Amino acid sequence: MLRVVEHAHRTDTGRQRPANEDSFLARSPLFAVADGMGGAQAGEVASRMAVDVLQEGLGAGNGTVAERLTDQVATANSRIFERSRTDQGNAGMGTTLTAAYVDTEELVVVHVGDSRLYRYRAATLERLTDDHSLVEELVRQGRLTPEEAAEHPQRSIITRALGPESEVAIDSAVMAVEDDDLFLLCSDGLTTMVHDDQIADLLGAGETLAERADALVDAANAAGGRDNITVLLFRVERTGASPAPAAAAGDEPTEPTEAPAATLAGVASTPAQPTAVMPAVTISPNGPETTDDAISGDDVDGTREPRRKKRRGVRAGPFVVLFLVFCLGVGAFFASQTVYFIGNDRGLVTVYRGLPYELPFGVKLYTPNYYSSVPVNTLEEAQRERLLDHRVRSLDDANDLVSKLERGEVVTP
Ligand code: CA
């Protein structure tokens, strides 16, 4: 039987932001951190809405705790999305949400974005959540080392959030807990300022959890305090029966699929592309438009336009033409799938698979294949023109050029 024996939290605006857009919930056995983003006060609204939905409880529905918690997060997403559509002042807002529920025998975790959950056990700190961030995607693809990611100028760009889309993929996991495990939930205002080693040191010192929470926030501010900082600590005791056999699975916390009844399940659509919080893209008939939209940190003001309905003006008669276009389209589609080109998607240098053309009726012959970490507006004019010329390339050629760009090497396309 698990029991939360102590918890503490602290949230702080940091040294450079005008307001604190983080929200948190510390209502044992449920703990959550939400890191809002958007213009003006929108981020605060989004993170507050996410936490408020969790406050309503797990709901009376059937299903496991993980399923019900996931349902709550999906509800939060819907509400934030609707509000951002109907309330112009909050258009484009979004928030991360990482929540942990201390169930009777295990810890249930749901997670979207780059706020994090750590476990401190036997003087060892271990991160239990994956960041849904651009740099972590690049690390997973082997294109950046973790060290490079930690220093990367685009490390605050997240690829999933609650709010920007009508549906969101939600990670959920059930994790084994041992007696005296200490858990840390935090926003990226801590983790972009303070290395994991230092976090571990600070968690190992101090008498009370409140002191340790203070020490973490102070360390982030001492390092510059560039963002809002929220830390939430809770320590769990296992009482009664000896640790459940399932606790063995706790040895592999980063692989929640190995934990009992474990799930790390995307429950909704849109996990495939990092679409969630990047500014909207406009596609022109000649391929992806080249824009100078800078993607900056947490400032997500890329208001996503509602998808425009395509006007169809088909009258009875030109079916032959339609059929020919269809055949042409099918042929071109298959031909296009083995070639690549480099373009600009949402301000980032992007490798597209296909041909840089759009057929009638909005049939595109290309799809984004890889988003680089390089903003287009950091390229010099001449290089931009040469690189984003939509020339058809092999995959190796395109990847090689983009890899070089990411490493800061000179590129001669
Ligand atoms: Ca933040």
C-alpha cells in the first residue's frame, strides 16, 4: 500500500519573464505541473485550465486509473482548444501537462510536452518522462547528442501540447514504486537552467522537502532564471505488505511498457508529426512557402488557421478530364515517393519526400519527412536561395546537407 508522506512545492516567475504562466496541482495523491504558453496571459489561462480539469477528479467512469486520467487530459485538451478558438485573446494558447497519481500500489503518470517527472531513489536521479520536444526528437534520431540538445538554442520548442489541436497524443504509464521513493515534477524553467547532476545533489541535501524545493528554484534563478520555474516534490512510503513483486519492474522505469499493466499509449491521433505547437504553415502551389517566421522558445503565437474547406466546382461533364487528372495524380504520386527536396516548413529547414508540386483539387505530391533544427532565417540569403530551391535530391543527399547545417558546417548545395 502506497502513501504520500510528505510533499512540497514552489513556483517562481524567474528573473526574466514578466509573469508566471506555470500552474500546478498538489492535492495528494494527485500531483501535476502545467507550463502554459501563448501571448499575453494566454499561457496562464491554458495551464490553469489543464490543472482545473484534473481538480475535478478522475471521473466516475469505468476503466483503470490510467485510462481515466488520460480521459481527463483529453478533456482538458478539448476545453483549451475550444476556448482558444472562441476567445480571440487566447487564440493559439497551449500548455504542457505532466501529472502523477499515487495509486494504492503503483504510480500512474500521464504526460504531454516537456515538463518532466523524475524519481530520486537511493541517491540516484532518473528521468521517467520523455520530452515531446524538437531537440529530444533529434536525439532519438541520433542527430544530436544529449549534451548538444541541452545547449541547443531551440530546446524550448515542443512538439506536443494541450490546446493547439483538437486531439493530442497522451503518454500514459504505470510505474512501480519502492518505499521512500522521492518524485520531482517540474517545468522546463528548472531543467533548462540546472543540470540533472545538480538536481540530484540538491535532492540529496536539505532536511525537508520544502527546503529542497527552495534550493532547486534558487539554483535555477542563480543560473539566470530565464523562464518560469515550478517544482513539486512528493515522497512515497510503502506500508503493510512487503513491496509487491511488481516492484522489480521499477528497475526499468524508462521503459514503462515493462511495468505491470504498463502502457505508454498514444490515445489519439497526430503523434506522427511535430505539429502541435509550431506556427501554421502556408503551402503554395509551388511547394512549401518560404517564410521568415522565427520560431522562438515558448512564444507560441502561431495561430493555426482553421483548415479552409476546398471549394469544389465539379459539374457533370468533365469526368474525362477528372479521370485523366486522377491517373496523372496516381502516377505522379508513386513517382514522387522516391525523391526528396529541401524546403521551409514553419520556419525550419525541412526535408520533404516527394515533388514540390500540388495537383488540382489540393493533392500534394510531398509530405514533410524531417524537420531540422535550423531556422530558415538563420541562413544567409545566398545559401537560403540555393538550399531551398526545391531541387529534387536523393534522401541521402538531402539528409547530408541538413545534417551539415545542423552541425553548423558550411554547406554548398
Ligand atoms: Ca516554460
